[in-house]
Amino acid sequence: MAQDDGLRRLFRQNLPMVHWISVETGVTDPGVPDLNGCAQNVEFWIECKATKGWAVTLRPEQIGWLDRRTRAGGRTFVAVRRHCDPRVRTTKEADEIWLYPGHLARRLKLLGLRNNPPLAHFTGGPANWDWERLGIILLGQRIKK
């Protein structure tokens, strides 16, 4: 499974009114989130993760970056795609998205998905996720199309 299981691509496809940039800083600035978005005079950052279970893998540098940016007034989020093999789990929850505020990254790493209240949680795969609602949460306002 790729680290983000296609989340970057899905955000770009389903929220095309956002100006997106994928960020790969690696060694130069560890911890910077995967996606930066800007629309309607609002800028935000998303750390994209994937899991097959309930645990979310976040490095200390990622948690630290999200904490510092949030304290500085930035809009930060952690998006997690929980994509279970339908041969193992045949429930409609086999492909979900969970969206959390960045300041919960530390708790998310420690306690996992089920023990933290998300800002949004949608099941049934990308075609059934409420992309308009996700956009409203990311921007903190209605999306102008």
C-alpha cells in the first residue's frame, strides 16, 4: 500500500477549485505535510496517511510540524484512508476517509482512528465520500465553484 493510498490524487480530482501543491521535502525539512492547498484566500496543509487497520503511523517530525504550524495560526489536517481488503472485510467500510485537525496528530498516533473524534468520516469509497463537506472543512467556508 502506498503511504497515502492515492489520497493526494483524490483531493486534486475531487476539489479542482483548490490550487494544490504536493510537497516532498525529505531530508531538507522533515515533517512538512504532503499537500498544500489554497482557495478563496485560505491556505491549508494536509498530511495524507493510509492504513488497513486502526493505527495511524506518524513520525515525530510530522507531529511536531503540525503542532508548530497550528500554534502559529495555520490550518492543518491529517487525512487517513482506511482501505481494507474486501476479501477480508466485506463491510461497506472497506474504503473510508477520516479527517482530523492537525493538532490531534499526537493523539491519533497514540490512540488510533477509533479513539479520536474526526472532523469528518465517510465510507463506501471516493465516489461516496462527501467531497463538498471535506472542502468546507478544509477552507472553513463554503466552496465557490
